[in-house]
Amino acid sequence: MSSHAASHPQDAHSDNPHADYIGDKVGFWFFLYTELVLFGGLFLGYFFYHMKYKEAFHEAGSHLNVFMGAGNTVVLLTSSLTMVMSLTALQKRKKGLSLLYLGMTILFALAFMVVKYFEWGAKFSYGLYPGSEILQSSHSDGVIIFYGLYFVMTGTHGVHVVLGLLALSWMFVWVWQGKIHADDYAYLENVGLYWHLVDLIWIYLFPLLYLVA
Amino acid sequence: MGAGAKAFYHDDAVVFAGMFQAVKKAGKNSSVFRAIAWVLSWILSTDHKRVGILYFVAMFSFFSVAVSLGIMMRLELFQSGQQFFEPKTYNAMFTLHGVIMTFLFIVPGIPAIFGNFLLPLQLGAADVSMPRLNLASWYMYIIGAIMAVVSLFSNGGAPDGGWTFYAPYSIQTQTNVSLALVAAFTLGLSSIFTGMNFLTTIHRLKAPGMGWFDMPLFVWSLYATAWIQVLATPVVGITLLLTVMERTLQIGIFNPSLGGDPVLYQHMFWIYSHPVVYVMILPAMGVISDVLPVFARRHIFGYKAIAYSTMAIAGSGYFVWAHHMFTSGISDVARLVFSFITFLVAIPTAIKIFNWLATLYRGSIQIDPPMLWALTFLFTFSIGGLTGLALGAVVTDIHLHDTYYVVGHFHYVMFGGGGVGMFAALHHWFPKITGRMYNFFHAKVSWFFFFVGFNMLYFPMLILGVMGMPRRYHDYLPQYDFLNSVATIGSWIMVFGILYMFANLLKGLLSGEKAGSNPWNAKTMEWETQSPPVLHNFEKQPKMVHGPYDYEGEWVK
């Protein structure tokens, strides 16, 4: 009793009698949608307070390190590229190459988190973090909200990067073990989609937080 | 696959199969291990029917807790003055009653129990699209529920302030709100995964020959519901997390003393929580659409109109959230616009009601227990819906806001709609789920007690609200004594009816007659397999040969 709607040639190669390649992807797109809506709530908050505290956002945003932010943007974009190349290599039955690109993607993700660590560390050393004495006593409401949003938004995004990192490592093991192969790659493709989403969200976060100011 | 009649269900669709087999083997010599293996065969099973029953057991356990809280609140309100509980205890009680009833019972409600059990059966599929994720959703539900229960007894004590957790009170109170919020977030995650699973299942696993408009209307209602779960739940998820972060890190977003705006919390909360009201009611409407034709022996009137209106309710639900905030200080323009859009929701709802009535017209109506409950739905839900109109209009809402009128309206809609729909489903699909039949006479007597008690309990609330009695207060003025006493006595009668109903169903489960595969002579696909269905549901792939409501001979498309 396999799927009733039109099935994908890939289903025949899977060990799972209920394999449904298209269904896997449909389901995952629904999940990606929920992620977008989740961040949508944060973006809504951002726009609301940006309208309310235009000047303060301008002032606070100018303290962010554009160089590091831009660097991280390049890192993430490149990691999306290597992610696609890894999938394509696997589809062309080049397992070694696929693992190489997947490994590079993982390294880029790590690099992103390292840069993030230094960025956040610098903010903390200036006392610019939610709940800090300095922020609450010597800055205006708008600046407090800006840094509240900055840490929540980049933090939520960072959690997604870490989860992506774990998922990518998991995929690395499965490709290595041959559990994911040229005829059954739905998992790798879905993790790739997730990774592009993480990338996409950053592409909106970067200008909103670093540049709009 | 044919041996399903012996064991209640097969136990070979389990996760951690190696461990399970080891325990089973040990069970050959030890009754303790046999018992463990039996439990594991349930809680490790990815079979959608078992997952549905797991939800049933968990949810009705919580339901009984929340009902007890409700009874205790009514006891306190029996007369003016303090009866049994301190005001602080009372605050915790209504918060818990609300949190459990909404997040643990009526939101997951019909989709998690009956949707899980019936969706693949009604589509002619072997299981949902992602069976393991389905089981994982149940675990997330249980984890969330445990966190909610733990929050009552751990640091700071039971959360107060109501199930809506409005800022700024929720960010100031010393009670254990944070854990309750994380619990609600986890429950939301469970709800999202169930929604994703159902959407994918409906898109991918319809039986050969079954088009979108050949699906039973219950499936349509699950489809609309799943869209709401996927589209709206993440918003409340992030809102609840922001509130937790507000409490722990002081990010300032909802905190007016740090420049934040508490009204933003209300917006973000209701952007989810209004659509989710339709998560509570749409599946019940689907149940009614499936039950009425069976017992009126007629094709459902206006199939497509009902299907489209289901989607229309789901869609329009996103544009009305601010009608919860007419007294929050939003602008007059916003109030007028949201009031107007709110009235638009009444249109698809009325379309359904009229179609159901038209289905009954000239049908050969047979008042069996499921039908009795379905007709009750039409009655109580109509009261709930019509009393809602007074709240949708800004002028009357200003008077009625935060009074008992709102409580009465809400319970007529949620309990008289969602809850009664669930009882209708319980009586309708009981023979399919258990393979046995309950006693009709006792089912009807228990219904009678429920119906009388229900109206005695909630109708006085509507009147009290119009008279000006505020909600969420632990005490009230003596002029409200009489109606409050009536309501409290009604609560006893209603609870007696519920207990009676479950006793009757339990007796049916244990010693009822064998029901056979299709006791109601119904036409949807779940009745084509044996009761209870075997693992993977059908001996061979069923094909669509007649419509889901084909009671009059021809396949009305």
C-alpha cells in the first residue's frame, strides 16, 4: 500500500515500503512555513518599534559591527552554495565530493557561530545586553528595546544555526554510512532546505539590524 | 493481517523494535514484563489508531481535572461572600481551569483523538504520512502537559492571571508563569506537527479515485484546522517565548517601564488565539456534517458550500483578532474595521447551519445517541454563535466586556460546540474504535442530564453578565445570588450527566455487544473495514465506488 498520489521514481529505491519522496518534501515545506511565521512574529515586533523609536534605533544600530555582520553574511551565503553542491554531487553519485562539500558547510556554520561569539562578547563587555545596569540607567527606551530585539532575533537565529549544525552533522554520518545515497536523498535535501531558510532569515536580519540604522 | 480480532490491535508498528521484542520475550516467563510489554506496545506504537487512543486517555484525564476545578469554582460562587477558597486560590483555579481546558483539551481535542483515528481510515490510507512524527507529537503533548502540571507545585506556586497571560501582569507576577508558558509553547509545537502531518496526509494519501470533493466533510474540517495550526501557532509560540525572556532577561518588548508596549502582547497573542478558536470548533462542525446525513439517511445538503465555508472560516479567522481588544485603547477606526470583519465570520457559519437544517428536511430521522448529540450541537452552538454577535459589536461589547456574559458565550461555543461535537463523535465512532456497542437507553438518559445541567449552568451566566457581574472575581454582590445558585446546581447535574455517559461507554467497552463493521449503515470509508480496524487499516486498498454521503442511490457529485 504505497502512496496513492503520483509517486516519485525515488520511492522504488527506498528500504521503506511507505516511502513517499514528494510527501516528505511537502511536509517539510509546511514545517519551513511555520519557521517563517515564527520569525514573522519577531519581524512584526521590529517594525512596530522601529516606527515608534526611529531615532533611537538609528543611534543604537550604528554601534553594531557592520564588518563582522557582513562577513557573517558572506559566510552563510557561501555555506548555502556548498550545501547545494553537496546534494548535486550526491545525485551524480560522487559520494566523496558530496561529503567534502557537506563538511565545508559544517565548517562555515561553525565559523558563523565563532564570529557571533566575538560580536556578542563585545556587546556584553560594553554592558549592552538586556537587563544590564548600564543599558537601563543611561540609555533611552528605544535603545533598550533595540538591544532587546537585537539579542532575541540574532539569538533565535543562532539557535537555528546550532540546530542546523547538528542536523548537518547527522546527515554527514548518514551519507558516510550510505544510508543516504544517490537514489534516496530526501533527508539531505530537506536539511538543505532548512539550511537555506536559516540563510534567508539572516539575509533579512542583517540589513534590518545593521544597515537600516 | 487478518488476526486483528484476537488482540485489540497489532503491536508490530513500534519504534525501538529491538528493545520492545526483548521485553516481549522476557514477558514469556514473567507477568511483570508482560505488563510492561503491553504498555510499551501502546506508547511505542506509531499506529495512528493507537496514537489517537493515547491522546484520548491523556486528554480526558486532564479534562476530568479541569472539570473538578470548574466544580470547585462554582462551589465558591454558590453564594456571595467567601465560601471555601481564598481569593488567591481562586485566581489560580480559574487560570488552571482555563489553561488545561484550552491548551490540553479543546485545542488538540477532536483532531488529536478522532482526527488521528479516522483521517487515514476516511481517506482509505494505511496510516498518516509521517507515523513516527505523529507519535513524537503525542510525546511533546505529554511533556508539555507534565510541565503545566509541575508549574502548579514548583517555585512561586500555581500561575495566576488567566489563560491569556496578559502582559504586564504576566511579567511581574511572582507565580510560576514561565514554566506554564514553556509548557504552552511545547503543546503548540505538538499541535504544529500534528497539523503538518494531517496536511501532508490529505494531500498525498487519498484513496484511488478520491478527489478533493469526494472527501468526507470531517476530513475537510481537519484540513482547514491543520492549516490554522501550521499558520497561526508559531506566532503565539514566539510570543510566549518573548514573555519568558521578558521575565528572565528583561528584554523590554512588553514591559512599559523599559519602553515596551503591553498592547503589542495582546495583538500577538490574539493573532494566534483567535484563529485557534476555530481550531476548537471546526473539527466539531466536521463531526456534525458527518453524523447528520447518517441518521437523516440523506445526502448532505450543499456539500461544496460546507467545504468552502470551512475554508472561509479558517481564512477569515485571521482578520478579526482585535475584537478581543475593544477596551484595550486601540483606535476607533481599528475598532470599527475589526467589528465589521467580525460580522463577516457569521456568514460562513450561518451557511453551515442552514445546510445542516436543509439536510434534515424530509430526511427519515432516527434519533440514536450520536444524532441526539449532533442536534444538541445545533441548539447550543447556535446560542453561542448568536450571543457572540453582541460581543462583536463595539457598542454592546463595551458594556459586556469582562462580564459573565463573555464566560457564558464562550462556554456555549466551546463546550456547547466543541465539547458536544466531541461527545457526538464519541458516540458515533465508538463502535468503530472499540468494536462494541453501548446501551442506547442509558446514553439518552445521560444526555438528558447533561443537556439540562448545561443550560442551567451557562444560561444564567449570560443574564448575570448583562446585569453587570464581572468575571474572574472571587466574590460578588448579593443581588446576583439567585442566578449563581442556579448555575452551581446546574453544574452538579451536568457533571452527573458526564459521569453517567462515561460509565455507560465504559460498560459498552467491557461488555457491549459486538458492533460489526458498519452498525450505522454509513457510507464513509472507515466503515468498510472491520471494527476495530486491523493494523494498516484495510485488507486491501479500498477504492472509491460511491460518495461519502451516498444515501439516496446515486453518487451526487
